[in-house]
Amino acid sequence: MIPEIGQFALALALAVSLVQSVFPLIGAARNNVMWMRSASATSVLLTALVAIAFAALMWSFVVSDFTVLNVASNSHSLKPMLFKVAATWGSHEGSLLLWILILVIFGLGVSLLARNIPLKLKARTLAVQAWISAGFLSFMLFTSNPFDRVFPAPLDGQDLNPLLQDVGLAMHPPFLYLGYVGFSIVFSFAVAALIEGRVDPAWARWVRPWTLAAWVFLTLGIVLGSWWAYYELGWGGWWFWDPVENVSFMPWLAGTALFHSAIVTEKRGSFKSWTILLAVLTFSLSLLGTFIVRSGLLTSVHAFSVDPERGIYILALLAVAIGGSLTLFAIRAPEMEGGGLFAPISREAGLLINNLLLATATATVLFGTLYPLLLEAVTGEKISVGPPYYNASFVPIMLVLVVVMGIGPLLSWKRADLRGVLSRLKWVAG
């Protein structure tokens, strides 16, 4: 009975997300206050429904309900309680449900905490967030239902991969998803701003805390995953360059650039288009990572799925989200330029160099991750891109970035005295 409640809650959640994705947008276009405010109410209901579904799945794992296929495939009656709970997100279906839960929680956070945001921007932001929720809820219900039953039920489960039964990895996915999905709300803010055709310092001030929160969570998730990989798999070095690790590292690099760019937009009113583009690309990289890990393109201890049907569905979501947002950006971006002028030697210029270096580093990792996949798809030839490529291409970019990091904080806004800055750095240079 509990799994059926979870299944019903997911179906209702999809319906609510569709309502939330349409009515607030129409209300904002028609200046209908009631329809715009409905976004806050539906976000509460949507979060409650997804939370019920997640609790139903977790309960199925806790009580070892092996009539649920997901539980039978990923748990065992003798498993410690910690790993029974962690097995909730240890499979493709369960981790996707956790992904959606965090997605709607971030929407709820905006609806409850962002009270000083203009009503139109808030309504549009929550509507865009609901579109993302609807996409992934439909993906779950149509291709990855976590509540599928199995009859006759096995006497015991097949257990979770022993490598994944670890405290570090039990905590790794929730933090990683808080980072991945946290950038979704920044993406929603960006698309809402593009729909309105306006980006100003106030918008950057509202976006920056959400960007920082997502970046911190993603950092914690990467650190926990790296720690686990080091002592469990024997990986070492500064970065391990496993493709599945790279897909979480790329949003981190782009998110770092986004956070710094938002500072310039807030303080000086500059970098508006650049900040919007980074917000779109950062979440797009998160979606790309979701596609790579869940499509069967990569084989890894922490890749979830080998079903091409699921990969095609996520690819379609990816095309709509990225293609639609970039098309909107291309239409609206020329209207958003402007802001304070600055000299070549200034804090703005330093942050611009920072962003360009981080964007180049992200593109370097993206090329190294996707090139073997593209080559195999075109020619059938299998190759691996490992540390030699990254050491030759990525490390020099980071060395330059470290130098800029040392100089940047000493520069003043608009115009800086380079001679004075260098005089303060002479001992460091020595």
C-alpha cells in the first residue's frame, strides 16, 4: 500500500508541476496578481507530494519490502540500517527521486524566503523551475518508476554494490545533488530575467546567495566523493580525471565563474549578459552530467543506467532546456548590455580574466570528457583521455589563475594603480 501512495503522489506532483509551469507565466503576462501568487501555493503542494513519494520509497527500503523491484535489486534484509536508508538513493530510480526532491525544495525556498523579490520575477522563476520539475517527473514516471512491483517477490534482495556501502558515499550523492540541482534555481532566475528582458544589480543580489549555496554544496559533494575514491578505489593525485568525476567538476568550475561574475553585476552593473550566460551554462553542464551518467555512455562504479531509452529521454530534456534558454538568450542579450565602464587595470578586469580562465578550463575538461565518446560514436574507435592531456592543458590555465587570484583582491573598482599593487606584492614575487 505504501508504494502505491508514493506512486500516486508522483502522478499528482506531475499534474501540480504542470499547473505551476503555466498559470504564473500567464499571470505575469496579464498582470494577474492571484495567478502569480499561485506559484507559491503550488510550490508548497509540489514539495509535499514529492516528499511523500520519497518517504514511501525510503520506508520500503527500511522495512525490506522486496515486492518493490527497486528494493529487491538494491537492498538486503541483513544490511545495516544506515545503508538501507542510503540505498534509497543508491540506484538510478532512487537517486533520480532525490534529484527531484531537491529540485522542488529549492523552488519552495524561493517561494518562502525570497519575499523582497518583485512578484513578476518570482512568479516567472517558480514557473521555470516547475517546467524543469515536470520534465524530470515525467521522465521518472514513464521510464524510471521507483515503485514498480515484482511478483513473485524474492525471499531476499540482491544487495547494493559493496563498493557503494560506505559512509562517505552515503553522504556524497545528497550533497552533490544539492549542488547540481541548486544551480537550477539560478538557471530559473536567469530565464525569468530573459523573459522580462531586464537584468540589474538587484537581480544579481537576489541570485548570488543561491549561487553560493549551490557552489558550497557541490564542493562538499566533490570532496566526499574524492575522499571515498581515494581510500576505496586507490585513486590519487590532485584530480583523478575519471569522466564521471569530470561531469561534477565542470559545473563547479562554471559555477565559480558565475559567482564572481554576479559580484560585478551587483557592484558595478556590468557583465550582465555574461552572468546570464554562465547561469544557463552552469545548469546545462549539470544536465549534461545527468545525461552522461544515466544514459549508458559511460561504464563506472557510480554510473547509474545502461538503458538507451532513458538516455534518449534525458537528451530530449537537455535539448529543450539548453536549446530553449540559449535561443532566448540570443534574442534578449543585446538589450541587456550596459553598466559601468572600467580601465584595463581594475578589479572588473581582474574578474573578467578570472571568468575567461575558468571558462577555458571548463571547456578543456568538457573536450577531454566528450572527445572519446564522440570519436567512438563516429568511428567506433575506443580511446581514453587521461592525466597526460589534462596535465598539459588544464594545469597551465590553473597556474595563471592562481597568479590572478593573488593580484585581483588588491585591485580597486573601475581603475587601479598597478604600480602600487605590484609594490605590495614584491616580497611575494621574491
